[in-house]
Amino acid sequence: MPAIVSVPIQPSVLTWARSESGYAIERVANRLQVKPEKVEAWERGERTPTLRQVQELARFFHRPLNVFFMPSPPQVPPLAAEYRRLPGVTPGQETPELRLALRQMINRRETALGLMEELGESVTPFTLEAHPSEDASAVGARLRAALGITNEAQSGWRDEWQAWREWRAAVEQLGVLVFQFPKVELTDVRGLSLLRFPMPVVGVNSKEQPESRNYTLLHEVIHLMFASGHEETSALNEKRSASEWETMERFAEEAASHALVPEDVLSAMVGRRPAIWDVPTVKQLARRFHITSLAMATRLRASGFMSWQEYKTWKQIWQEFVATLPKRAGGFAHPVDMALGRNGRPYVQLVLEALSTNRITSVDAARHLALKFEHFDKLKTALKGGPSGAVIDE
């Protein structure tokens, strides 16, 4: 029986790889099926793991194997220097799932910029700005005008999936990469934005229901507008107090709701205020705009169709109603649909263009899209058929 050979790795590199991935020692030990004390001994340099264990660590941390054989930890900027301040997320203490999602989206953006330079393509500048001194409804109207979504087009959308496809495509035309990220709980993060220009990024949690994604998407675009107007910076550098930041969040929420639901259309649809705002009435309005009932109630409150007390009462009834609903069953998505949903059409098209002009290899393309090359013919066909509205929940 061959002897089990340990491999020499720097303890500091192992500690860095674990902490940068956001994992506690106990989770690493559980994955490798060893005692936590053994992992601690590795990090102190008292013992060394086997090659198979290092390979498993590389898979678990989503790191190249060669990283573990470096003489010292690589110098990388903090993730919190990339994304906007998020409610309930402490910079440097992100969950492992969120940290992985952030790294993947950052890498995709860098890949896109590199491929565009290689292909000689120019980057569409994101020029929209917003300032908290403005009226939120005016900011929302300005965003909607820039997106080019008309009332007639919106009213003609078949369902919430088409609504998501159209809003996403419109945002992408502004020079924004729109990605979806999986495996992060909605209670942690629903959406985020990477405040890098040019080509900023909006990330939407793939666990979001389609009628919720539109609101999350536009909410994050408002934050990009703040950053473009030098009113907002990354989570690492944001200095506002909790109350000041709450005001910014409420502004973004209201502006996004005005972009989704124009004031004149809402006024015409509501007409006379009903005596009581019940769940069916709000649901009917929400379906017209392919948004959630809660988002519609928030919009009604913002325009004064609901008082704060009416809103609080309705919200309590709504939450009780939602608690009685069965959970939606997850469906199966083809790898091509998942690749389109995760990466977005502009990024996918860019990778395929680089492949067709021999700027990258098929191995590179498969890695950039996290899709086996055997699916690429189907991917090209799907691109010709129009934007993907695929559900992804990996």
C-alpha cells in the first residue's frame, strides 16, 4: 500500500485562502472530514496536509491549485472596496457564498474589459447621475426615460419573465453588466452593485422571483447613479451614519418605484382611492406592472394613495397572507439557460465573438462562461432567439 505523502505548503497561504473565502475552521474540517484541531495544526505549521487534501481545499475555496504552493499569500484588494454598502453586511465579514459570488462577478467584469480591448470595441460610458438633494420621483422618471421603456410596451408584456428580460436588456444598453448570482440567501443579499467605472455591474440574486428582480435591478441602478454623481462610494470607504444611509436607501427605493410605475399611469389606473386597500386590489395593480404586491403598496404610499397607517395595516395583512402560501417548487434549467441567466447576453456575446475571431480558445470560452463546450451550439441558437428569461438557482 503506497505511503500517504504530505506536501509542503506555507501555513500563511493556507490561512489566507481560508479567511479570504470566508470559512470558519470548523466548516473546512467538516468538508475534509478531519478534526478542526488538524486544520489548526496545518495553519500553525505543525503538520502538513496531503496532496489530495490540498486538491480538495482548492475545489472548496474555488482557487487554482498552484496558489497553495506560493511562498507567501497574494496581495489582493478587499472585496468591500468593490461593492456598495449593503444592509446587514459588515465589510470583511461577508458569507462565503457572497464572497464567492463577488469574486466571480469581479472576474467577469475584468474579463469583459480585457476582451473588449482585445477586439477593439469601445465601452459604453455610464453617464446617469443622481443626487439625494433631488426629488426621487424626478430621478426615477429620468432613469425610465434613459431606459426607453414606454407605457405601451410595458402594458403589452406577456408575463413577469418578459418584463425581467426587457428591463434587464434596457439596463445593459446603458453600459452596465447585469449578472445573477446563485447560492446566496435572500435574507443576506437580494441585489448589489459594483461601483467600478466604466462598465459597472449590477448583481441580482437568482433566488429572487421574476416579479421582484425588476425592482431590485433598478434599485441597484439608482445606487450606480449615486456613485456616478460622486454621492456614494464603496462599502469599505462609506462614512455615512446608519440613519444617513437609511435615508439614501429609502431614496433609492422610491426612485426605483417611480421608474417602474410612472405617476401619470398610476393615477389613471387608481382613479378614486378605494375605501379599503385589500390584498386583491393591490395584487391586481401589481400584475399590471409585473411587480410584487409589496412593491406596489410601497409605490402607492410614495404617491400618497396610501397613508403610512394604511400601508402598515396592509403590509401586516399581506405578510399573514404570504405565510399561508406554499413554497414555490424549484425547476430544472438547462445549462445554456443558466449560462445566459448568470452572465447576461452582452457578456456571452462578447465571449463568443472573441472565440470566433480566435482571440481565445474553446477552453478559455468554456471557463469564462462556466459552460461545457459541448453546449456552445445550443448557446448560439439561444442567443438568436432573443434574451433569456431562464430561472437559475444553482
